Amino acid sequence: MNFRVVVLIMLATVGGMSGCSSFQISHRESGEAKQTRKAGDSFLSTFEKAILGERPSNDRRWRPDLRVLATADFEGDRVRIRNVRNCRYRTEEDYDVRHYDLDFKLEDVQSVDFVIVPFSNMPLIAHTMLSFGLRNGQYFSISVEGRLEQGENYSATNGTSNEFELIYLIGDERDLIPLRTEVRKVDVFIYPGRATPEQIQLLLIDMLDRANKLAVKPEFYHTLTNNCTTNLVDHVNTLRPGAIPRDWRVLFPGHSDKMLFDLGLLDTTGSFQEAKLRARVNNRAILFKNDANFSKRIREVL
């Protein structure tokens, strides 16, 4: 009998199964039922990983917004990214999951921006990601994250104990930016990167190759050694060895924007404080959230 089926039967026997049915995002679920479901899901995930010896897997009961992996196909000078996420959020747990495929020529990739999202209650820590700009004005982001299962919440502590798998989430900026500025209500800063189109294209290829490999051979996320910032640093240093040296701000990425500024990797003018003031996009992201040219609008003063 399948291991998960055995565990579900065991939990049902002791009365712990009220929340372990298929996950649905619904306002009709009571608060008590939702908490019971989350507790059951979290217990099942932890119990299964312990029994199986903490092996990374792409086959788990993922949150709906993290269920589908993005991959890329290359054919000559053409690239197709499959499953670009484009969710529409009402709340953190109430949203419509959407994906689309994105086709373009590699030579159309013209810019890369560094995006930093500091943790509001712990400014030394931040989430970081990259946004790539195409010649036609379209942008997409690559966000390296812990892949959460149903009932899980991100925790830096749990991220050191093989609790989450690693995901290269490729998303539309109309998903990834408003999720943070409007739903989570945290600051988002977007800095233009300093690199040639050829360097940017090679960077993108390297990141897409990594996404493809993770779809076949999953890895565990680790808060300190295999996270958003360490992976971005690895990609840059693969293409330009030593471009980002060892620095305490990699470990504490809340200051990673200042590190990149000091290294001359941000295409900015003036002081760092002036660049940071221009980079904050929260007000513009809210103002232009329904604008067809959202990505262009939020960069208008950059």
C-alpha cells in the first residue's frame, strides 16, 4: 500500500483527518477548520519526511501557487519558458492560480534588475530576485524560494532542517510585485543592473538551466547555504568569477543592495540613499496595479 495512504489511514483512525482532504481555497471554510487542516497537513509533511529520511522530492502536496514548476525549452536562438506564474491575489490564501508560456528570442533579453524585499520585522534579512526585461517592454522575474506544502508557512528556522524544497519560481511582475506591496504590505526595491545584453542573456540561460535541473533532481532549500541570495551570487560568479566576493551581506541580504552598489553592479547615479529612494516601487505598484504597462510604470523614475 502507498506510504501516504497508510499515513492518512493512521491519522483518520485517531481523528486527525478533518483537514487533510484535497486543498481548496475558499472563504466558506471556517477558521477552526482551516487551522485544523493546516495542522494536519503540517504534521503529515513532517511525519512523512522523517520516515522517508529527508529526501528532496517534487511529489508532495504543494500549495496551489507553488504546485507547478517552470521549465525552459531552447531551440536555436529561441526560448520558451513554460508555466510563468501570473496569480491574482485577494489575500495571501485567496487567489486565482494562472500560468502562461512565454516565447522570445534570446537576443530580445536586454536588461536585468535586482529586486530586494526586506523583512519588515527583521531588516537584516530580505528576499532577493531578478527581473529580466525584453525588447518589447515585457518583464518576468525569477524568484528562488522555499517550496511550501499545504499547511506550511515559511520559517527561517525550519529552512535549516530540510523542511522545504527549493523552487525557481518564474513569474509575471504583475504577480510577484503586488503580492508583496499589496497583500503582504512590505517594501519592494527595484534596482537596474549594470551588465551588457550578452552578459544578461548568459545569466538568464544559466538560471533557466538550473530550473530545468531542479525539475528533474530536486534539492532542499537551506536558509543559510541554498537560498535566494546565495543562488543569485552563484549564478553571477559562474559567469564572472569573483564578481561578488565573500561578504557578510550575502549572509544578511537585507544589505545586499548596498553590497551590489559598492561593487558597481547597479546602474545608478548619485549616492546609495538616493538610489534606494528611487528604487522603492510600492506607491507606483499600487497606483498602476491595473495598468497594462505595469512594469514600465513602476520604473518610470528609476
